[in-house]
Amino acid sequence: MAEPQVAGVILAGGRSRRLGQDKVRLELAGRPLGRWVWEVLSPLASECWLVSNRPLEHLSLGLPLLIDLLPGRGALGGLLSGMLVAQGDLIMLSACDMPFLQPSLLRAMLLYARQGSPEVVVCRSSRGLEPLPGVFSRRLLLRLEHRVERGELRLRTFLDACRTRVLSAAEVASHDPAGLSFFNLNTPQDLLRARALASCLDQPDASLLL
């Protein structure tokens, strides 16, 4: 049996009210956030897309773009847009503001997604359940479509309705000890921390900045 193909899907999101600018184009250490995420996901996938509801503004990123078919529907709407266009059997989903995704953790999530029959693979960290990044099976397409059509847009509620494999905090720590994969930028303070972290990722004590 052929190994399931993987499509990377990055959610560009909307204009961040708290940061006051488009996060996907926000530069961190000289690279837009969207490109940080794409450079981690794309080697693990046969295709990798940025789902955008403002594609003309995002052409300058030089990334493969998908138009968000359901703008304003949050992460589930973006996931559905990706599933309707991308060819992968598995959708590896991330937000654009998660620049420190760890490839080792993503590979472990894909391994679990290919074993047994989970419909979703997500993680638990010391903070609790982490809905993103996540790996979603294409088998969810019809259920996802119906849920979005009904306006049921909470990602965590959708996970409760799926056969979800949750990596424990201990499993996550074996691949991402500092929990870098779950760092996301929502506020100016987050941006300051991200800049400090980006400048010292090659140092052993970088995790102390989290």
C-alpha cells in the first residue's frame, strides 16, 4: 500500500488587531512569518500551500497560494479550503504565526497519522491541548464541510467529534523539549520574545526565553 501523501496547509488568517499588521508578512530575523512556517512544512509534504483571503497582498511572499473559499470561518474554514484543493491524503495544518515549529515533532505526528486509524493527530503540552499544529485525514472532508456549513467553527469541538490521537506532553517533550512548536505571535510582547528567540536559537539556553 502506498504511503499517504501529505499536503502542508498554512493559515494566513486575518489582520491581527493586537499586532496591528498582517502577521503572515511580518518579518522576523529578515524573513516573513509565513516563510518561516513554509520552510519547515514543505520538506515534509508533497505540496505546501498558504491559504489566504487576500492573495494579491501575499503574492510578494513567493509562496504557493490557495484562495480561502470560506473567509471569516476561522481555522476550520481554512482547513476545508485546503482539503478541497490540495491533493494530500493527510493535511498538516499550521497557523502562519508559529515560526518555531520543530521538524522532529511534525515527523512524529505524521508517523502516528499513518499508523492505526486516527482521523486527527494533535499534541498536549504543559499548557494543555494544542490544536495546532495538527494532522488531519482527508476522510474528514464531508463531516468538516457539514460542520462549517452549520457555522460550528470551534476547532477544539471538532477535535472532540473526531477519532483524535493526542500526543502526551511526555511524547511531545521527547521531540520538542522547550515546546517551541506551540509559540505563536499575538501581541507586541510576543513579537519581542520571538525576535529574542530567533537571535539565539543555536544557543543551549534558548528555551529560557519562552
